[in-house]
Amino acid sequence: MLDQKLISLLPDLAAFILVVNEGSFTAAAKKLNITPSALSKTISRLEAALSVKLFERTTRSLVITQAGKRVYDQSLIMVNAAQQAVDLSAADHTEPSGAITVAAPEAFLNSVLQPLVIPFLERYPLIQLKLRVADGDIDLLRDNIDIAFRLTDKPHENQVLKEISKTYLVLCASPDYLQQRGMPQHPLELEQHDCLYLAETNTDHLWSFHKEQEHLTVAVSGRYAVNHSQMRLSGVKNGLGIGIFHDFVIQEALQEGSVVKVLSDWTIKSNYHGAIAMQYAQTKYRPARLRAFIDFAQAQLIH
């Protein structure tokens, strides 16, 4: 039997989640159609009921506390369960409807998923599709993601996994660059070349290679680094140096001859190689809109 106190707190917890998601009382209050001061009183009431401080508040900033983060995570489970109940009540609708949030790395989103957007939305006119670039780690619950695509050999546990295919990394350069600077015959020779890397972290310039029993890491350098695959590819095509790309990013450029493979007898290792995995939460009930996207993506991407 539900505790009366818990029942009275449910609307306040939902309001708290909205404040966290919106990042301010003003934005959240606007969505709730109440004043910021009224919303502030709601949060204060919740803090008193829970005996915790949820936010550090100043005139210029709103920062969630560690205790607030724990309350948020648990409250989000509650709200998501409520959303599933709402979805379940609409399960008999003949046509899938509602919003789906799908996250994927930038390169995969641009090269692989983007061509599927129009056909999917044309087939399911009542679905709203939200695509989000997410090159780092994705937490489905925390980031409010329905489906995540990951390029990894270590998919997340405790989530449904649909392996779409495999992906590997390709080292390449333009024919003009290689004519001027020469074709590297060994990874260590890359130290004498201009290389284009991501520059997201302080280790992105460290490229790891292996062939048979030989394993080595090379510290590369160059005049141009960018964490956007198409911009990096444009730089390689225009002779700025040697770059690493996923096979699905570089396939067309290889076919047209604007770039050629370099050190193709070596395997390149990184955090973003292995399986192309589609993952989503384990649940007994899955809304029709999610089933529609999952089935569509599998049909289009698995060959």
C-alpha cells in the first residue's frame, strides 16, 4: 500500500526533475505554467520533506548537490515507469506515435543514420525523432536516451544489445600528399608525417597499432586537429596529412580515389572500434514507437 507522504511528494519530485533537466527555475516554471517563486517554494517543500539540500542556489547559478543527484536518479526511474504506464494505455493504437531520442557518435550519425531519417519519418508520421550527437559514454537513464548506438568492443551490460555490424579503423591520405611526402612503410614513420587527430583528449595523438606479435603506440603530430569526421576528412583530401577514420566514413572517398589507404596491413586500435551496437533498456514493455525504430534500423542496417 502506498504511503500517503509518498503520494503527496510525487508532483514535487516530478517538478524537481524538470528543474534539473531545464537547468533553471525560470525555464522549468515556464513549462509548468507557474511562477518561478512558486516553483522555488515547491522545491523548498521537497527539501524539507526529504531532509536534504537538493541545490546550491545563488543569484547567478543553480548547482545540484550530490544528495540531489541521488534523488534525481531515483526520481527519474519513477517518472520513466509512469511514462511506460501512459504508453501502455495507448498500446492499442494502430499506428506508433510519440517521441524517440536516439544517441550516436557524430561520425556514425552523419554517415549511417542520417540517410534513414526521412524514410523513417515518412513511414511513421506520428513519431517525433530526436537525434543527439554523443561521442562519449552514454547513460540511458541519466541522459534520457531511448536508444544508443555505440562503436565499441565493450558494450554496456544490463542493456539489450543488437549488434548491427562490425566497424574497423582506416588510416588514409590523399594521393598528392603521399606523392610529396612518401608512403609510410611502418607506423613509426608516422612521426615524420603530418597527422590529423581528434584533439578531444590529451591522448588522442597516441595511435596504437598491431600486426601479428608486434604492438606499438606512436605519438603523432600535425598542424590541424578537429573532432569532426567530415572536417577532418576534408583536411586529408586537401593534403593536410594522414588521418584515421571509421570504414563507413571513408568508404566513398576510397572508391572515388580522393584518398588511399596507408599501412593497410596493420590493425589500428582505439576506444571506438569493434561492434556497432544498438542498445536500449531491458523492460517487459516496449512502446510501439521504439519497436518501430528498432525494427526499421535493423532492416536497413543489418545486411
